[in-house]
Amino acid sequence: MCGIAGIIGRLDEPNRAALQRMNHAMIHRGPDAGGTWISTPDARGWGALLGHRRLSILDLSPAGAQPMVDPVTGHVIVFNGEIYNFRELRRRLVEEGQEFQSSGDTAIMLRALSLHGPAAVSWLRGMFAFACWDPKQRRLLLARDPLGIKPLYLARSPNPDSGWSVAFASELRALLASGLLGAPHLDPQAVASGVWNGFVVGPGTAVKGVDLLWPGRFLEFDGAGKEVRQEEFWCIPDHAPDPTMGEDDLAVILEEGVRLHLASDVPLAVFLSGGVDSSVTANLAQRAAQSPIHTFTLAFEEQEFNEAPIARRIAAAIGTQHHEVVLTEGHFVEQLEAALDSLDQPTFDGLNAYCMSHAIRSAGFTVALSGMGGDELFGGYASYRDLPVLHNWSRCAAWVPRGLQVAAATLATWPLRSSGGAVPPQTRWAKLPEMVRHGDDLLALYQMAYALFLPGFQRELLAPDFAEALADGLPPAMRQRVIAETRARTPLSAISVMEQRLFLGERLLRDNDVASMASSLEQRVPLVDQVLYESVDRLPDRARYRPLGRKTMLRRIGLRGLDPALFDRPKSGFVLPFDRWIRRGLKAAMDQTLRDPQAIAPVGLDPAAVERLWRAFLDGAPGMYWSRVWSVYVFVRWCHRNRVFR
């Protein structure tokens, strides 16, 4: 895993310096080496400039260095990620008469792209974002993996006389560091998304004019930076395929997928929280490994959050070499500034992964496997239980006028709103009128269930010209895409797509990429894999999801040999004791920020509403969970730290 950057523009000193600044801004993503490559100029003096930071995982020799030039075709690539089926692709190319000096995956994918063009992108199984320059056609190909594990940010110059037309990088902050964007401005949709979701939903970003490349898409640009081709090489179909997958076949696919994720020429570890998904990953990894794998658990002094004892028992049952990392409140506060500085976009998540990644890297490991993705595939969240019930109720009650339904729900929840606090209650029950209002729209229900705040208070928090930027907390392009991918699916199957695209794709994967790379650690996610996704999508709903929340098939396949009693306990997420820490060690810094109008107003928020929110949290108002105030604080801090204002 690495960091990549590039520019299509004039091959002059300003653009060379901009590329170097982007590369330097991503040194944490690739501390082992760095390099740049510049194409030959065209008649105008334009071409491609490519940069790379290397974290050596496969083929540690100089033959694996990037930017990599193919010795046969002259194509050049910068690549971030891993191609797990590269050995299969190597055999395929060798049969075509190709030879290779490097033993890694980069040379294989480069030759495949060189010989077969963009069609070869669909051959790749893995996590990837890359840019490949074709010197003969003078075209640049950009692509991102099907499920969005690896990010790729893209900016297009609005000024035809600027000397550059396209710039890209693995991190938004690298584009900010380039100096190409001038004085960056906040995107109103990003502010509204932060208030609704706690993070910025793509394809836009916090910075106006910078977008994320869609997962499963490639773009081609000519030597002047004009887009000449755009294509989806992988997508989620709008209906579930025929249910032809059986448990035995799925077991083979899952076990093979985990085995492929173990390919590494450097030490490898596994995150083990004690939950089902991480235990499945650790168990299958150990069964495929030749020696005991290393597992890591984050432990807390606060026992209600501490899963270390159960993780220790699971590790012993699997037979791993287990490590526990104790994170105290004092230690967390000490490293908080560095952790917050590592955030590439505003988000209320990611710090737990930062702490774990830092500990694993400090212990001498460069690669770690995570169990992320199992809940999305097999229905592990409460959304699979709650939303179909409300959706079905709405359909059954369709004979009752919608206005009357909403009025009844409003009356039923009136006692919640009559509390007289600084902020109306933001509890799940307080959301009931809004959920009834949108009961026949499963995506709107999903978004309301995850919303940090009710729409009324969102409008109070946002500056007046930012308040109507989204529909149901989503940018129009994302909303249209999710609707297209769920149109003909059952409610459970549709919710799985929503969890995959939104919660996993827009929050967990992006945050964990940044958090792990801040410590120069490659995080791999075997349960987030297009082959596995396609296979699970071919399961009958009953086999895949029932009983709801149990992930029964995943348990049977992945926990073989382990005592089921180890996992017979309520589901708990991998969270930090934020509520307690915010009220103690973090209170002073947050108080100073959230009560400062000069800090709040420039980022598109209303100072008076933010101060009321903070006061309501300190007063213990109903439904005022830590995530609500933390998301606002992190958003404000990120904007000031990166000097991105409205």
C-alpha cells in the first residue's frame, strides 16, 4: 500500500514543485521510498507528472519501485493497494509469452494494462487505486477498486489558463498541499452531510471542486486533461441474482479469499476485537497460515468497554500469538492531536483504528487484517431488523392518509418535545414522525435512522444558505446510485447494499484507510472483496440473513473448531469510552472551540445553535450522545487545521 499523486499539465517547474509537495504530504503512506516520473512533452509542452510514496509489502527489491515503467511497452504506473489474484494473472500473461523481473503484483497489472488496455481493469481482484500512462496514445487511465477500499481524489482546473487541467492523489490533504487549488472553499453539501451523517458522503468532498472517483469506475484523459472515456467496470446489480450459491461453495470462496489476503513479504497481524467478524478473519487466517499468526486487541481501563478478556480466550482457542494494547484516557488525550491531524476529511470515526494501527506498527508489523464487512454482508446491524418492520407497517397502513399518520406519531412523541431543554430531544423515538413521513421510502428510512440530528435541528445548525444542500442527507449523485442498485431488491437485500455503499464505503473504509496509513500500516479487509460479495449476493435471503443479526452462515463457516459459547453475548461495536473522556480530559479544548463564534461561523455552522448543542450535551439532555457533539467539534477543527472555509 502506498500513496499516489499526479498532474496533467504543463511540464514546468511550478507543476514539478506541486507534485513534490503532494508526495511529501503523503510520506506517512510510504516511508520506504518515493519517486516521480515525467512524460515527454507534447507540442505545447504539456504531459503527465506522476508521483509515488512506497510502503514495501511485496517484492521488497528495487524491481518493485514506483513509478514503474514497463520495459516492453513503455507504459508507466503509480499504484496504491494490493492485487490478490496477481499470481493467477501472472500465469495467464506467461502463457501469452510474457516475462517478468519483479515478483510483485505491480509489474503484473502494469503489463496486463499495457497489452489489454482498460479491459484488463475488470480482471483485477483486490483493493486498488492507480494511474497508468500510455505513452503512445498519450492517455492517462485512472481506476478505483469495485468496493471503494482505496481512495482516489480528483480535481479539475476551472481555469483553462492555469497550466494544469487534472490533478489526483490518494489523500485530499495532498491536493490541498499541492497549492494548485488556490484558496480552497468548503462545499455546502459537505457541511450538510457532516451535520446529518457525521462524515462527508461522496462523490464530493469537503473541498469544493474535488471529488472521489466512484468505486468500480475508470476514467481516461488525453494529454491535455480532457476526459475521453468513463466506464463502470463493476457495479452492484439492481436485483439480487438467482439464489444458486450454497454454503459449501461459499466456504471455499471465503477461505480462499482470506488465504489470498495473507500474501506478504513483511510481518502480518490481525485485528481481534472479540466479535464474530474479527474472529472469523483470525480463525481462517490461522487455518491457512504455516505458523501462529499475531493478533492484537485494544483494551481499556473502563471495564464496560473492555473486550480484552473475551478476545484473549478466543485467541487462545484459535492458537494465535496474542497481544493486548491498553489505551488509557491519559494516553489517548496525549496522542489526540496527532490522531485528529491524521484525518483526511472531517469524520467522527476513525480514532479507534488510529490507536490500534499505531500500536501494531510500533510492534513491528506492516500489514494487518481486519474483519470489517461481515455485518454488511450477512445482516449484523439493527437496521436489518428495524427498517423492514417500519417499511412493511407503512405499506399496510397506506389506506390511512400520510398526514394523519404523521400527526398521530407527532402526538405520541409530544412528551419528548415538551422537555424545555436547550435542544429538542434527538432520540430514536423523537425521529418517529419523520420516519412515518418517509415510511414507504426505504432509503429515506435508512438515512433517518442513522441521522445524528432531526431535520429541524439540522436546519438550525447550518448556515441559512447551506441548509437545503442535500436530500435525505445524501448528494443527488449518491442517492441516485443507491436507488439504482436497490430498485428491484428485497428490503433486506436493499439494506445490505445501503450498508455496503454508505456506512462501509463512505465511512468505515475511508476512515480506516487514513487511520492505518497514518502509522504506515497496510490494512486489509478479506470480507470486503468483490468475488465474495458476488457470491454472498447469490445466497437466498433466508440462508443469508436469518435469524436476523446472528450472521449464522458466517459463524458456521468461519468459526469452525471454536466453542459457539464464546460468541453467545450481545453485539458490541469497537468503540472508545468517548462520552466519559469528553466530559473529563477533552472538555476544556472542546468547550473553547464550541463556544467560539469566530471558530464556528466560517465553517458554515450557526454559533448559537452549536453552543446550545454543547450545553445540552453537558446537561445530559435526552439522546444527546457523544457522537453528536464530537462530530461538530471534529468538523470545525478539521476546517481550521486545513484552512478550508466557506
